[in-house]
Amino acid sequence: MSDSVLSFINDGIAELHPYEPGRSIDEVIAKYNPAKVVKLASNENPLGPSPKAYIADTWLERLL
């Protein structure tokens, strides 16, 4: 087989970078010296879901 499997991957996928985890609490304290640290997971945000996501979820819930 002369073609590499990687030659068949979509450019958008091939250009993805590996996940880089967020800073640990100790790293945040050492760098910024805050009075208080609230650690969120890397996929969380303090604002909650967007209004569009909430509407979509409510709509889908009614369909099921």
C-alpha cells in the first residue's frame, strides 16, 4: 500500500492540535497569587449553557 492512511484524513482534522490541559490550582496561585481560586473543569464555564443551547435542549426534550 503506497498511500499513507494519513493522506485520506480531511485537512480540518489533520490540523487539530492535541488537548492541552488547563493550569492546576497550584500553578494559578504561583503565577497570579489570587485571594481565592475557583477551579472549573476545562469544559466548564461560569456562565452556564448559552440561551440557544437551553432552547435547543428544551425543544428536543419535548420531542422525546
